[in-house]
Amino acid sequence: HADVPGVEAKDIDITLDNGVLTLKGQRTFDKQEETQNYRRVERVRGTFLRRFSLPDAVDAEKVAAKCKDGVLEVIVPKRESAQPRRIAIEG
């Protein structure tokens, strides 16, 4: 999970290349507050980038992500392990 308040899913790019999962995005958040006596403006802007090395057991074809209420969830499933099998001997 990654907390990404104020960041929309369209502003996040997730890639998986050679066992490295990369999350990068752009944060743009403007908040204005006005009263009779003062005016306050907050701006949070900037890019973020995070990389994770994944183990070989990851099933790259089944990696998925969802973003809801400012929380990004990336699902990284393991590959099904190979089952032992009996090999017949010819001859």
C-alpha cells in the first residue's frame, strides 16, 4: 500500500521491468481558504518515484493495482510453484 492523498489514478504510472516494480507520479494539490480578514493558499506539488526489487517467484502477468480514497494498492501474486512429477524411463 502507498498513501497518495490528492493524487488521481491517471497521474500514477506503474511499470514492471526485469523484476523491478516502479511507481511514479505527479502530485498537484491546491487549497484556497478565504475569510473577511485573510486569504490562505496551500500548494503541494511535485513528483514521486519509488522502486522495488521483486523476487523471481512473482507472476509478472498477474500484477494488478487499484487506487481508492488516496490509497494505492499493488497486488503482486506469487507464481504457482511447480509440482513434482514422475518421469517414465524408456527402454
